[in-house]
Amino acid sequence: MTPDFDPYDADRPLRLGCACGQHRSDAEHATTTLRERSQAADFESEASRFVEAALVKALFPQDALRRRFLKAVGRRTASAAIASVLPVASLQAMAQDKGPIEKKDLKIGFIPITCATPLIMAHPLGFYSKQGLNVEVVKTAGWALIRDKMINKEYDATHFLSPMPLAISMGLGSTATPMNVATIQNTNGQAITLSVKHKDKRDPKDWKGFKFAVPFEYSMHNFLLRYYVAEAGLDPDRDIQIRVVPPPEMVANLRAGNIDGFLGPDPFNQRAVFEELGFIHLLTKDLWNGHPCCAFGTSTEFIQKNPNTFAALFRAVLTSAAMAREARNRELIAKVIAPQQYLNQPEAVIAQVLTGKFADGLGKVQNVPDRADFDPIPWQSMAVWMLSQMKRWGYVKGDVNYRQIAERVFLLTDARKQMAALDMKPPAANAYPKITVMGKVFDPAKPDEYVASFAIKRT
């Protein structure tokens, strides 16, 4: 967006086609541009492999000598040596054998929110088809339906709230069915939105009696809202009401006066501002910068029966996430995911979320580039924190084997492997980095001590 862009200008002239005049719509223009950028990246990767191979051949022109060298030092050592003198990536050293796809026709569920950006944009940009998959992305009404369709095997994989696979695997709120998180779909990207009638009640201590919406019980939204109000001295089960409302219905409930606010996903925080019904009280990144929200995953059974299909899905979504993380792509992505079959929201609203330049409903335009991000790493310390909040608020009783559950559900090792295969830099070895929420450090090695440290809890 240009500096003087008005996101709420409804009087802009209607234009048929796109700005360049070569496509039928702005969305088609954006899709084509993003696909060309992806193809250029592919070309650069192929070129890197070619340059590397050519350099080895130039250094060792005799075939026998070249083979002895590679055998003596190993492919990885040779690759590292070459990388030290040329800025090229070596996919040869990290290449993964790609077996035959067991199941090509797949259904993937999603909720129409910006958190699902990598999963959604992989469809029009052809990242699934590039992996040999014929994927149908299916817009779904709510999280309970997502859960049920996964348990009933109506979906092959899905957009999850990141705590959901933990809860489903443990049998919390449903039949116990082992599920896995392959990637985190988004980090940050949520907000607490209040009704415009509460502009004079910015202190959460004044929220006693308020009614709030969250998208699901087993959600970061619920856990972060509970954490925030409890830090202000309110008991989230006694001093406020927390209701489960599907994200697409949150703005309507705010309009009807059924709720005073919500901690929800975008673009609905921004849509409430767009409709002049609410204002953004705070971004959840201000509570925990880099917190996970949604995830991409499937059942353990699906992975066991279709390992090559799962790996192909993994690669498609990781490729999409890498593109979504680049700031230069955000406005184009907004055009791609805005249409009816995806988010069905005004492009201007989505662009404000993804670019981080947004009206806050309080008369200011904020510039927060990391309002939403798409870091895909499923850190196991994130899972342990979620489990600690389930324990804190009584969703799970008794002893919890935090590490065992986290490592069984969050597939960090698989994420590293697939990132390496795509020439992406895998994360550091530590699977359990410490986390800071509202200034308080969480040590994933001591979750029970963390839970016990809170004055307001259900345990």
C-alpha cells in the first residue's frame, strides 16, 4: 500500500481486469506474479546445483579422480567445502528420495482466516500439483466440524488450531485419535478486539461481567485470553464469560451486542474496525511475540499409510510458508486469498493484516510489520506450554507427561528433514527453547512448577 492509501475508500473507480491489463482480475494478476516468483526461485535452485556440479567437475576433470575424492571426503564435506567458496546451496547433500505417491486425490479442510494463508495459497499457486497431488481445499464452518471430519476420515489433512491435535490425541472433548502437527501455519496474527462502546475501558481490570468470544476451547485464543485477564486479577471462569463462536460469526455477534469483544483470528479483528464496530485493544504479539496459532496436520494413521503423500504435502506447505514470510509478497497474497472460494473478505482488510499497516479503530494507523508471520517450525516447547495451560485451567486432570505428548504430536524432526530437502535452513537442535509470555519466562523443563506459580488457576 502507498503511504496515503485509504483502506476504507469505497469510492475508488471500478476497473475491469488488472492494472497491467493482461489478466482478468487483480487476483489472477497476483496469482500469476507469485507463481512466476516461485518459478524463478526454482530456477535459481536448479542453477545452484548445476554450478556446484560444474565446479567439482572443473576441479577434478578425470572421472576416477572425482569419484575417489567424493568417496574419501563424503558428499556432505565436499558440499560444505564448495559452499565455503561459492554462495550456492547444495540440495545434492540433502536430497531426499521421493517415493511414489500413495494417494493423489486429497481433501484438506480450512477455516477462512488469514492464519491458513500458506495452506490456502498453495492451491492457486500450484504447490500441491507440483508435488504430484490433486488437492481440494475445503472451506469449513468451524473447528468442531474440522475435528469431526478428521476423526471420521472425511478430510485427509487439515488446518488445525495448534492445541487441537494435542487435545484430540489425548481424547479431550472427543474420541482419542492420534493426530500430528507437521507445521505451524502462522505465528502472531491475532488480537483482542473490543466493541466501540468500550473505548473508555482499556484496563482489563474493568472487564468484570464482559462477554468474550474465542473460536474454540482448545485454542491459543482461549489460553491467551485467560492468561491476560488472570494477570489483571480476573478469574476467566467467574469474572467474565468466554463463549465459543466460529470466527466468521464474531463480527456479527459484536454488532448484535451478544459479546463485548473477542480474542480471535484475523481478518475478523480488522473487519470489526472496517465495519466501525470495534477497535483493536492489543495484538497478541504484545503478549507473546512469535506465539503459534494455527497448524497444518493430519492423523498419525494417514502418515503411516501414506508416508510419501505426507512428505509431498509437507514440501508443498513449507514452500508456501517460505513465500508467505517474505514481506514483498504480502499485498499480492492478499489478492490471491481474498476471493469467495477462500476468505471472501475485502482485499483491503486482508492487506492491512498481512502488511501490518492498519487502522486500529482508535483513530491511528499502526505500522507493525510482524503483526502476522508464517514461521512453520513446530517447536515442542510450544506444545508443552499449551499442555501447561490445559492443566492450569482444568481441561486435563492428574499427571501429564508433557514431553512424551509434545514429541509424539509435534513433528519437529520431520519438519527439519523436509526443510533440508527444500534447501531451507533447518532450525537449531534445541527442540525446547524457553518462552516469554507477558514478561514471565516459561521453562519447558519445569511445566508443573510454572502452573503452580499462578495465583488464579483451576488445579
